[in-house]
Amino acid sequence: MSLIEQAAKRLEQLRKAGIEVHSPAASGEAPASDASIPTQPPARTAPASPQERSSAGKTIPSAAVSRTVELDLNALSAAGLISPDAPRSRIADQYRVIKRPLIANAMGKGAAPIKRGNLIMVTSAVSGEGKSYTAINLAMSIAMELDNTVMLVDADLPKPSMLKMLGLPPGPGLLDVLTDESVALSQVLMRTNVDKLSLLPSGTQHARATELLASDAMIRLLDEMANRYPDRIIIFDSPPLLMTTESRVLATHMGQVVVVVRAESTARSDVKHALSAIDACAVKLMLLNQARTSTQDGYGYGYGYGYGYGYGYGEKGA
């Protein structure tokens, strides 16, 4: 078969595939060699998705996807955090109890339907209560579920600590998505070597963090996060309720709130004021940290739960 016949055959194949090609015969040009004939369909021309489109109308390259980070599970386990690879432990067993009602509410299997039940904020009255350890351990425990995935968000915008505790360097995150329409959530989300666990850092510091959390952009982002994957539970490590305004604003968007209280340390008045700050949230769970028990090491883990609030005892940690 001659070169011209080969080119004509190739053009006919492309036309049958629905691809428009320039015909040399129509313009009187000499036929091109086979190497110059398109061998694959052109790039898509459909409108980009909201995550791919910037405010200037440009499209973010499809290569801008979540990056994968490696967690040192042995180091996390040594620091008292739950690791899916570690042998069965008392703390892991107790978080299995703690997470169960939260998961039930998140998946619509609780006593009553809860709006955004899969958005769970972990906070405290003041600093040093152990809320970040609670948030990480809760996320790790939920990641061990067969039917759920979990995203851990560092929403402690004034004093982010999640990445440092996990042994990871700082990076862009939540605030970058809220301040720059060209930054998609998928670009700043970190996938980990723990199956079903992803991380969202706090991102670049911003002077108007409170206003950003109260913005329409935040509400749209939370709706996307809550509804995009039906099996996903999102844990927010939030600032202390009595030390910043960010946590109070964030609580208005949450379906469930976990309040960590350090035993024999936090004033009862601080606990009451913290609870009043999130009074609008229907479901509140309280963990009493470093509560003495009759066990050999002097500490135990547990929880209190209900509509309104309950009391319990929980983990060590800062």
C-alpha cells in the first residue's frame, strides 16, 4: 500500500471515530506523512470543574492532586498515639468505645438525624487539655473502620500543631483554599500511608482567620467536605473555646463537638463557660483527661455522651 493510501485510510479511521482532521485534498496541499496525522483524540473541551477553575478562568493542571506523606507509625506509637500496626492496646480499645456513637451519628444511625453529623469538632476550654492528641487518636481509630474513611483537619488556626505532632513539615492547607480560589482542596490534602486517613493542614496564617471561618466560602467548603463522600468522617482539631473566637465560629457549622477536660486541672467555671459557648450544638461529648482509676498505671480512658453533654475520662497528653 502506498504512502498516500495509508494516509487516506488513517484519515477515514479518525473521521469514523468522530475526530475532525484537516484534509489535504480539500486545500490542494500535498498529503502529509503518517507521522503528522493525529494518533489520539484532542484534549477535552468540556468546562472545568469548580475545583479545577481559578478566579481568572484558568484551569489548574490535572496533575495538581493530593500528595502522599509517610507517617512514622513507630514514632507515633511511642508518643502514645494509636497506630493501626501496633499490637492491641487499652487506649485503642477505649477509643473503639468512644468513636462508636460518633460514627453512628455521622452515618445517620443515631437516635435522631443530625445535620452535618459527620463533621466532628474536638476542642477544650483552655489550652493544655489534650485535645490534639484526642483528635489524632480519634481519627486513627476511625481509619481502622472497614466502612468509613476519615479526614483530620488542623483547624487550630492561631496555634496549629497537628503536622508537628505527626512529624510532618508545614504546608498549605485550609486557609489557602479559603483565600485563593485557584487553590483546590485536592491540592492541599495529604494522603497518608495509613489506609483511609487523609490530612488537611491549617495552611498559611491569616490575620482574619475568624472572618474566613464565618465566610460563605467556608460554608461551601464544609458542604463539599460533608457531602462529597458518604462514608467520610471529618475531624476538626479546633482552638480552645475560651481563648479564641475561631472555635466558637467553627462550632456553629459542626454536627458534633467533643470537649476535652483535664482532670483536677480545669476549673469547673471554665468548663461551664466553654459549654455555654457551644450551646447551639445539639450533640456534645466530653472526655475527662488524666482521670485516676484503680488500674495499675493510675489512669484510664472512657467517655460521656448524649444530647446536651456527658462526662467521662480519657487520655494523657498535652
